[in-house]
Amino acid sequence: MPDYQKLYIMLFRAITAALTHLQEQNYGTAAQTLMRAQQNAEEFYISAGCRDE
């Protein structure tokens, strides 16, 4: 079972960073930040042994 608290914190920090980039009108960087967070969350989830629940 994945550590959902760690996953939440990881995603929350990425969203906060992306919002900062959006406020600075760095749209490409914001998109990259969110895509990287999505990939990292997926890798974290899979490495915890979780599959389609």
C-alpha cells in the first residue's frame, strides 16, 4: 500500500510550484512541472505495488 501522505505532499508541492509559474506567466514551465509530478506520482504508486484497485 502506498504512503498516501507522502504522495499528497509530493503533489501539493508540485501544484504550488506550478501555480507560482502560472502567476509569473511561465506557462511551459508550469506544464512541465505538472507533467513531471504526474509521472513521479505514477512511478511512486506503481513502485508501492499497487495496480488497478
